Amino acid sequence: MKKISCGTWAFSFGPYADHPVGVEEVVRRLSAAGYDGVEICGFPPHVTLDGYAAKESRRELVRLLGDHHLEVSGYSADHTSVNLAAPGNQDRYLDLFRRNLEMCADLGSPMIRVDTVAAPGSLSGQEYREAFDRIAGIWREAAEIASTAGVLVAWEFEPGFVFNKPSEIVAMHDQVGHPNFKVLFDSSHAYSCAVTGLRQQPPKETLAGGVNQLLKKLDGRIGHVHLIDTDGTLYGDETSTHLPFGQGVIDFKALTPPLLALPGIDWWCVDLCFCENAWDLVESSLAFVRGMAGRESAA
């Protein structure tokens, strides 16, 4: 049976950036709604390395989660201070990665999320190929480091960062070539990358079979799943627009069977990031995803 979590970043990013909801209040809300867990945002103002520098503060968070019967499905680490696409940053990135990995261990998180940091259009020509190789090498080392802590490294591809073509997603996983490195499959980003080809390095690359074809191409490579709808446009000219389930264009009826068939996936995470009324979508989103997982009828 799939366990269902919700990403806490939904209540601190986008429409909530000017009035973020605190972690404790989010925990209480998700627990009352009936979620199995939370996926923790490592970006300000949530569970950052600076804000939770003391071990006791991390233990207090673990106690809070336990008191509310919530597990941790993953940790969305903030690596934005180090551009791993640029030469000479390997040691700085891995040092930051180790610090975030320690946070994962302290919180009991089985997964740490990573991205390529660099924006589309920031690299060209030979730089683009060299950065691809450089990132793959760094992530190979990071995956080995994380394996000793029992934490999976999951790469979230999306229009907001370089290397978001279907072929690049497959190639990156293969080039990293470490069993502890997997792809994070986000349904909205999958649509943006496979169907509309948003913010790709020219030439654009899409798939005739859309999201389901990308899922098939990533067979054996997926380690974590985020679920949300989209209309195939960009939010703030940056990354995939996230819409409430049923208000976008993703065919979840067709997507559900292959998602259920993915091996080794314990968690499905509801990703309400950028949704204007995310706070009011907590229950209905859980009901929808429970329905996908066969736990009850979809709302």
C-alpha cells in the first residue's frame, strides 16, 4: 500500500512566500487531514541548516512529527548556494551535501532531493556538455556518500533547471551509474518536459506518447514520485505550473496503473507548490491520491 505525504514547501513558496505557514502549523494540518507523512522543505523559512543547526531542534521536530503520527518521506535540500554546473565547485557542493545528509539522518528521512541548480540558457556549446559530465560525476560521489547513511539521492528534473529533455533525463541517470541515485518523477514536470518541452536547450525534444512514454523510458530508474496536475504552462516564466487535481490536462486514469507498477516506491508525495489555495486543497488532494492508490474512492 502506498503511503501518502505532502510537501511542506507548498505553504512557503509562490503565493505563500509573503505569508508562509510555519512548520508546526503545517504538521498539525496534514496530520488532522490524515496524511501518512510530510516531505520536508529545506529552504527558508522551513527546516534549513541554519534554522535547525542545533541537534535538539531537530529532535524536537522529530518528536512533533511522532506526536502527530507522521513519518518523513523525503528532504528537499537547499543546494542553491553552490552552482555544481560550474567548474571548481565539487568540494563545496559535496561539503554542503554532507551537511544536508546529516539533516536527513537526524530527521529519519529516507530520501534527499537534488537538482542541477543551473538555469536553462545559462550554458551553451561545450560548456553544456562539460557541465553534464561534471554533474554526473559529482552526483555519483554524492550517491556513494549517501548510501552509507541509507539515504536515497533523488534527482528532480524540471523546466526550471538545465538537462530537462527526456533523453537527457535518461542519460543523466545512466551516466551517474550508481544504484543509490534515482530519478524523482513529478507528474507536472513530466508533462512540461515530455509534452510541451518547456525551457529546453534547442532543439526542443518531446515524446508522442507524452507523460506515459517518459515514464516507460525511465523504467527501473525512478526512486520517488510527486503528484499534481498542470496545464502545460510555466509558473512565473520559471517552472511547471501546478494545478489542483482535475483542473489540468494530465490523464491520471491512464497514468495510475504504470505508477502503481513502479518497483520499490513506498511514498507518493502530493505537491501543491504554487497552488493559490494550497491550504484549502489539503483534504481533497489526499482523497484524490488515495483513490489513485486504491485506498478509497477518488474525490
